[in-house]
Amino acid sequence: MRYTTAFLEVGDEPWVLSVPDMQGRYFMLPLLDGWTNVFAVPGSRTTGTSAQTLLITGPGWSAGTVPAGMMQL
């Protein structure tokens, strides 16, 4: 198992996270807010194992539209 932690600043603009094709392997990417509440868990059980592009936005983000092919979190 491998674990990584990162802090993303989404106040001004969203982040794009690309997940490669996991070829059926189990994975999960729990996303937590500043108070450690889990707000999304993309992974093999929730979004599947094919390649995906995620748009991580701040609360109430409305500065644009979600590009085609991206999933907003």
C-alpha cells in the first residue's frame, strides 16, 4: 500500500487530476476538506478503473463550466 497527502488551494481556481487506466486494480483517492470531512472518494468501487480526469473545485465554484470529459468533485 502507498499513501500520499497533498494540500490543494482551490480558492481561486480548480485543480485537474488525471487518473491513468488502473486496469482493474483496486484503488481509492479519498478527498478531505480542511476539517478532515471526506467529500468524495473516486476509485474502483465508485468511479471505475478506466482513465478519468477529475476537476477538483472549491465550495460554490461557479467561475466557469466543467469541460467535457471531466468529473467535478
